[in-house]
Amino acid sequence: MLVNYKSFWTHYLDFKGRTCRSHFWLIVLINSLISLSFFFLIATLAFGLPQLLYLLANSGNLILTEQSFQSTWARLLPLILLGVAFLSIWFLFILVPSVALQVRRLRDAGFHSAFILLLLGDFATFILPLGWIIMLGCRIALLVFYCLPSKKESH
């Protein structure tokens, strides 16, 4: 598993090769777990921790005023912003290797690498409500392409 993830980083500019399904989905799983961990930490800091402190204070007959609740949230704000910054940097950091991985997977499934341009369907979301249907269609098409078995190379 770690060998596959290491190859994701060492072949980050390889747009010519091929990637099998299992390798592709393993990398997607690992990157998703890392991203969700960042997101969970941010969400916990932003929403869960102040609410938990408020509930604990009130259940223990301690008086926690709205002002102290806001003070707690204000003290957590720099941590939340730091978490958002780390998450944004993480997404930028994996952008090029992820696109390269997707191009290799498309090639392995027997499709031209230009099908990666279906990712641009996300920009259609600015055309409401039809844009959401276009974006969803592009994403479903890519998902189907990624799930297809590898094609044998012809000699």
C-alpha cells in the first residue's frame, strides 16, 4: 500500500504511463482519508468544541454566558483558519499528481487522455440550474471511465 502511494508522488508528472484500477482507487482512498481528516478536525474545532464546552458547562450547573461562549469560539478561530489553510495547501499540493493519475487511468481504460477535460464540467455550475446537471453528468462519465477494466495494449 505504501509502495503504491509512494509511486503516486514519484510519478507526479507522468502523463504518459498507465495506472491500473486497484492502484488508482487505493490512491483515491488514501487522499480522501487525509482530506477528510483535515475537514473533520476543522469542523470539530468550528462547530463541535464550542458547543460541547457550552453543554458541559450548563450540565454541570456552571454558568457559561453567551459572551464566554463567543470568547471560546474567538480563541479557536485562529486554529480553524490554520486548518483551512492546511486543507487548501493540501488540495493544491495533490492537484497535479491527481490529474496525472486520472490521465494515466483513462489511458489504461482505453480512453484518450483528453477526456480529463470533463473535469471542466464543474465550471458549468455557474449556469443555474442546468449547470448542476452538466457537472453531474461529467462526473458520472468520469467515474464510469475510472471503473472500467484495463485494456490490453495492441502491438
